[in-house]
Amino acid sequence: MAKERDRRHDQLLAAIRGSFGARLAEMRRAHSPRISQSDLGSALGVSRASVSNIEHGRHRGFLDQVYVCARVLRCSLTDLL
């Protein structure tokens, strides 16, 4: 029972990461002027590759990083989530 619950939890978190990452990429590309992955990475204190991994759901973004993304993209937290 616990293993099934853990598996469902992991699947839910993966779906949230994927959804957040896709929304982040969409908002970053739509921003005017356009913000590169490198520029966003600099604002977050991470590499361009880390931003790419977040956008593709392979890396967990931390809550403080979500806040910085919203500030840089001039959107609300709910816009990203």
C-alpha cells in the first residue's frame, strides 16, 4: 500500500514539474523582450543547462527560484503554476 502511494506521489510530482517547466518555457519565450535561458539562469544563479532541465521537467525548481522566475518574467506565481 505504501509503495503504491509513493509511486502515485512520484507520478504527481513529475506531472507538476513537467507542467511548470512547460509553462516557464512558454512564458520565457513570450516575454518582451525575449529572455534567453542563459539570462534566466543568471537571474536564478543556475546554468543555462539547469534552466533547460527545469523547462523539460528533469530538474526540480525550488520555491525561491519560482518566485525569481515570476519577478523576471513580470508575472504572478499562479501564472507559472
